[in-house]
Amino acid sequence: MIGKVGTGKSFRGVLHYLFEGRRQENKELQMQELEKKQVEVIAYNQCFGTRLELVREMIEVAKLNPYQSKPVFHFSLSFAHSDAGKLGLQDKIDMVEKLAEKFDFKDHQYVVVAHKDTDHEHMHIVANRIGFDGKTASDSNSYKHVAEFARKMEIEYKLERVLSPNKFLKPEQRVAQSQRLDSRKEALKKHLQAAIKQSKDVQQVKKYMEQRGYEVELGRGIAFTDAQHVRFKGSQVGYALMDIEKKLKQEPLLQQQEQNRQAQVLRQQQEELKKQQQQEKEIQQTRQHTPSIGR
């Protein structure tokens, strides 16, 4: 079993991904994405309702600690192919309760969702790190702790032991995983290119990216985490913070150059049209002044 964990700022973003998948360009594509996900809600704890109702409920409780900028816990638990069908619904609920106990959010709000859009079973847990007492569940050493939890569950439930996320992937699936990683990089790169064109400074770039579902870490450098908790440094896609700042300074000049180029093309087209019209006029005049030869 493979366990992953991340923290985040937006309940809205992560719950949208859990219930509706990645944001699509139109309603039809969004419905196709939803159908592909095959979403199944396994359990609720201290909360209940639709996606939007869950968002509102969790935000209200998170307000009890306004100083915590990352109130979201997002876990995923993935099982090897050989473990398919081994765990019943109650087994999965029990496992999540043990996870909540380990990470100290057993009395907090959380929802458990299963997705069936990959070749191996997996489920997501979104929890509110903020409890009803206003205290925050710690995320210290969370990557280490979730790995320890996975090893313990493998023993307890007699699951295949998986030390590496790639171990139970077939060769073609490893290739597909690499391709997905590349596609995420390309998507990030395209979003950054669009953000820079529409922004005047780094803060506007940050806002643009957050509106498209990315979490942005901005300090000495810059990093982006998508809805599936895949994190890239800006430098991994050719957009280190220094590069972004440089491009932001260049963008007004580039836009002006493009406007000048387009204006020049338009002038040339107008001149060509004018020239063509003049030639046609001269031909017409010549025809009018040329006497016809009769028989």
C-alpha cells in the first residue's frame, strides 16, 4: 500500500477534484471527467452534505484558527493490484479511523472518497486540520509518518508490501506515469505563460495560478502544487522566480513589439490593397480610352 499526504489552503479546490475531477473547459468535458472518476463517498466524520456544503462547513471550522494558512489535510491510500477486493467497506473505514488517530484528527471533520479511474484501488481523505477547539493537527514529519502507517496496515491487513510507488506498476504503466508527469509539466508551463502575459507582477501571477487550482509557494524561489499534490519547482519547467520576474519586465516590451509588428503588417496589407486598386483603375481607364477596331 502507498500512502501520500499533503497540506493545502483550499477546501474548495481539493473537494472539487475529489468529487468532480480536474477542472475542464466546458460542462460536457466536466461530465466526462466525473464519469471517469466513478466517485464513491465511503464515510463522513463531523460533517455531511454536498461538495459545496462540505466546503462551507470546513471553512467555518477553520476560521477558529485564522492564523493557520494551510488548514487542509489531503491523504491518498493506494493498494497493489494483488490486493484488489481484499478490503471490504468496513475495513476501509476502520483503516481511515486508524489514520485519523495517528495524525490526531479523529474528532475533526473529514470525508473519505474512493476513485476508480486507475488500475488500482485508491481512496482520498480530506480532513480539516483545525478542530472544534481551534487547535491544529500537526503535519510535522507527515511523509515519514504516512509511510510508517502504510507499512503497519500492510501487516495488519495482510496486504502486499510496497516500498516504492512504482513497484506494483507494470512497465507500460510506468511509461504512462512518466507521460502524466510530463503532461502536468506542460500544463503548468502553459498556465505560467498565460499568467505572465496577463500580469504586471509576481503577486498577480500567483493569484492567476491559484485561481486555476495551484498552490503557490513564494519565497526566495517559487513552487507549484496541483490538485493531485504533484509539486514542481518553477525551475523544473523553465520558470524559476528570477525567470518569471525577468519575463514580467520584458512582457510590456514584447507586447509593444507585437503590436508594432501587427500594425506594420496591417499597413503593408493596406498599401498592397491600395496598389492593387490603383492598378485595376488604370487598366479600366486604358480600356475606356482604347478605340475599338471595326471590321
